[in-house]
Amino acid sequence: MTTLRRNGRLSSCEPCRKAKLRCDHQSPVCGRCLSNGHSGRCFYHPAPLTQPRAQSSRLTDTSRRPRRQRRPDNQLVFRLDPRISSTPSEEEKILCDQTEKEKRTLQPGPLGLVSPQDIFSEYEVTIATTEPGCSSAATAKVTAPRDQILRGAQILSHLQKIRWFQEVIDLKDKTSPGWFLGPPMTRALCNSMEKMYNAAVCGSEDTNASLIALSRQIFSNTSAEIRVHSAMDLYEYLDLIAARWETVGLFFALLGTALFHTADDDPIFTHWNPWKLAKDQLRSMAITVGGLCCQFCNSAGKTSDPFCWLMIQHIVLLTEMFGDSDYRVWQTLGDLSTTIYGFGLHQFDQDLEESFPFFLLEIRKRVMVCAYAIDKELATSLGRPPRICSRYCHLPMPLDLTYNEILAQPNKEEALLTLGADGWNSEGNLTVGVRLRIALLTSLLRESILELSLSPGTQHIQARAERLIQQSRHTQQGLPSFLRWPPEDAAACVNDSANDEARAFAHIEFTYQEFLLHRILLKRLGIKGQGLIESSLEIITTLSSIIAMQTRSGKRAINMSWDLCYMGLPAAGILTSQLLSERSMQALSPMPALTLPANFRSVTIQKLSVFVSHLTTLIQPHEGNFKVAQNGANFIRWVLDQALTLDATKNGSQTADACTGLSEPWFDDRNMTVDFDFMAWCDDINWPQDHLLSLT
């Protein structure tokens, strides 16, 4: 019998439905099919739209098989296609066997594997070795898919320009050396990469075939562990890891980062660029290659020191390209934390000092500090919980050594002889070691600040914040004398010596911690203390001092995007809110009046004017934070216009709009009034969220 459709009407037979003719719904054969002689094909399908598509016309008639058979009572019999067998074929068995062999087991932590299936894993090695003919899956030869091998060969083809790429990296190292890989190490890395490429293509009649063979070998090497010994030097280690995808990706990530630190009109691009490659094209290529190499390493299922280096450098490159708040940066940070824990870098083993070279142990310390500090910076800017927690990590303080000293010293005992008390350099220079040690101290404090800010409860927040402020000041006072910034020197602007750049760097880092704590009290309890205004003004002042010192020394102000946007803009927001509240004679929120210095208004206007010029000139359009910086600068200009309009009105002068010619709102096409809360805008900026980067 026929069935009802969803709309309540009777179903049509298949010949009438396909021909779009009216069916009389007779059973077992409708009248139209009976009169047309189609009785043998007349049947009512219970769900006609779920039928499989017709076979391709390219199939021969002998390959067509009936999919159903109609019984006389018009009931359907569905039969299995004989080509679909419940017994796995030989190809399926091979695929299943290969999948079993490619199982990648996580390495155990300090307590070992405690899951039920792995509780007796310590005996598996003994059992496997006693049984003849048994081989470990880990020793099986790993073969990458052909499409990945070809893609890897395409990546390696870019190494024909390695000499030019190395010049770009060297140019960046002169002004901004890396935090965990310095100029001697990156230079040796480039030499090892060039040696690997030349050995593969020199004397070869088919360069493409040679690169395919090299790509296949790199995939095999990436799946193997890196074995080191204590007497190994840097060049031997780099030659060992050169033919691995994590090292190839690290090289291109270093290249992409260097492109953000070289001017567009530099001769290296205008005169020494035979390929006429644009910087934006090179940056996109570096990001794509770095992402692909990360995918290759993840497919291999092995973690290593170079892979941790690649992950950190790739995060730095993504941050430079897309900004701190881009989703790709946050996602890669999650991959980095997974790699750190999986590799065991968070558990520093003292026994490694006997089997590892000194330079590699020191690099591991620096890598862990960089990962920990990046995690705290991104968690702060996004207001999210951190992913790398200090309570589960061993975070030894890296030694304050230069890169050449790290490579020259054979062990830790001899290296300590060149340092002062507690591992600081005795010359008072702002070395990378100083930056790393301060970054670790402030990041440890930042973790407590994030816990206070993100905790759901509000009990004892003020007391906890005061304790953290005192802890921050105590830590700052415990720094070496060449890193202390006395208030009298800061007020007198004593910042002419080279060592003062180190003092200013340490001072602004600790001042920012106090600013965050005062901001927590304002956001969660509505308490606007005197310290919030003072720390905000101090941040703006110190930023201007750092930029002035770099300018006087002849250096180009670089790496200021984070400082200007994520330190400077919130501090400027507090100061602009204070100016607006004074202009409207009422605070933006019910807070008690603050006792400010008599010259606070004029000093704030001067400092903010200089700060706006830094926002608009030091952050370039190709940087990820450019749009945020320009929006913030536009609002600060508007607030300054409002503040100066009040002064002009008091003096009987023309209004600011008449003087500047700005008759319409010009901040993101929105109407701004004195009630507009700049700090609320800073806390909830409409960050551009791009789609995930397509790495294929």
C-alpha cells in the first residue's frame, strides 16, 4: 500500500514521480502505468529522496546491478551490493597495519604512565627482546606521503637564495639579537643549512630530483631522536639537526621576523635583491613555510629542542604579522604549551648536565623563559588564563652571559667566574641575559596578578593586591644596583648613559605590574587610587625616555609595538579619562576625588602629545598592531582637543574645531562625547579576527 508524505498527501509511484505526472495512487499498480504498459516498473518507494545516485554512464551494461527487486505485493527488498564486503580486503589490511604501526605514544612524566593499559609498560621492553622475531614499531622506517615529500622539495627550493636570506638575518641581529638564539648561533645555523643544500644539488643534473631525495631524507631524520653528548660543540650540533624540518622552519621563521626589522629602502632590498622579491611576499612565504614545517613535525610525532625553537619563533612571527590578539597566535601558543609539556622542558633535570653540552642547557633555560613570558603577555592582553603554570614547572634563572660567552665556556662553573653576584653581569650592560632574567621575575609576578584578576570571587582582593604591589617593589629593590631607577634620577631625566636603558627597561616592567594591580581594583571594586594615576603617568614618561635614549644613541626604535600598545595605550586611557572627568567636572564612575599635583594637567597633555607621535611613527602599517595603535592615537588626539578647547574657552579664544578645521567626528566614524570611556574601549577592542591561516 502507498504511504503518506510529510505534507499528508499520498506518495506517487516512481515512474509518475520521475516523469512529473499525476498518479492515481492505486495499488499494487497505478492506473497510468497499467494503461502505458509500465506495470513491471510501477512501485512506491518509501523514501524516494534517499535513493543512491544512478551509476555513471561510463559503466558498461554488464557492470550494472539491480539495486532492488519488487515483490508482487509492491514491497521492496533491499540487498547488499556484493562489491561492498564485510571482510576487509588486502589493501584495507595493509592500511590498518600501517595505522597500527604509526601509533605515537606520549612520553611519560616524572611519575611515569599510570593509565591501565600502560601500567606494565616497563616490562614490555624485556618481553619484546626475549621473543625472537619481534621488532619495535619505533625502529620501523617512516615513509612520508608523496604529496608531503613534493611539498617539502618545494620548500627546499627556496634555499637557493640562502646567502641573501642570511644577509637579511644578519642585518636584524645587529640591532635586535634574538633572546635564545644570538648572532653567532643564527650565523652557524645558516652555514649548516647552506652546506646541506649544496651537498644535495651540487653536481646534480636534475636539481628537482635531488631536492625530492633530500626532502625524503629530512622526513626520515625528523622522525628520529637527536642524540647529543657533553663534548659536542655548536657546529657539530647544528650539522646534526640541519636536515630536519624543525630546523628548516626555524630558519624561515627567523627570516620572516628579520623582515620586520629592516627598512623598505634598505640597499639589501633595493640593490642586492636580484630576484626582485617584495618584503610582503617574503613575509607571507616565511609564515607559510613555518606553518608547514610545524605540520610536518607534528605528523612525525617527535619533539625536540629545535622544534621548541621553531614554535617560539613562529609565535613571534605571527605576532609581528597579525598582532598579539590574533587567533592564530593564541592557537599556536596552545601548541607550544603542549610541546613544552610533552618534551619535558618544564622539568629541568640536573642529571642532564653530565650528558648535555653547556650551550644547549643554557639555551633550554632561555627557551623556557621565553615560552613562559610569551604565555603571560598574551594571557594579559586577552584576559585569559595562562597555559604554562609555574607551580608545575622548574624555572631556573638563565645566566647573564653573552652568546659568545655561552659558546666559549665549557661548563657552568667556569661561566660563573665571569659573572657577578647571583648570576648578573658585572659591567652593568643591558644584555639579553638581563632582559631574560627580568622577564622571568616579572612573569612570575604576572601569574599571581592574572590569578587575582580572573578569580571569580572578590573577597580580600584589595589586601591581596596590596601584598602583590609590595612584593613587586621588593623584587625590584633586590635587583643589582645598575638596574635600579631612583625616583630622583627619573625626575631629573638622568638618562644619558648607555646603562640607563637597562634601568628604564627594568623600571617600566615593574611599574606595569603595579598598574595592572591598580586596574584590577578599579575594574572589580571601583576603587580609583592615587597609584593608578601615578603609575599611568610613569609608564608614559618611561616609554618616552626609552625612545629618546635609543634615538640619541643612533639606534632605530624597534620592538616597541607591545610596549606602546599594551603598556602605553591602557595607561594613556587612564590619563585621558582623568582629563575628560576634569573637563566635565564629574568622574566617569562614582569614585572619590583624587589629590593631583598642581601641574598634572599640563604635564599630562605634554606627555600624551609626545606619546601620540610615537604611536603614529614607530608602528608601521605592515605590523599587526597598526590599526589598534592608530585608533588609540585618534582618540587621544580628540581628548587633547577637548582639553585644549576648555583652556581656549576660558581665554575667550576660538574653539578647537574652528582652529583645527575638524567639523565632524573622525574616530572610526563614531560620535564621541565626554561620556565615552576609553578604558572600556581598551578592554574590549574590536580586534580583527582573521580566518585560520591556510598552510596548504
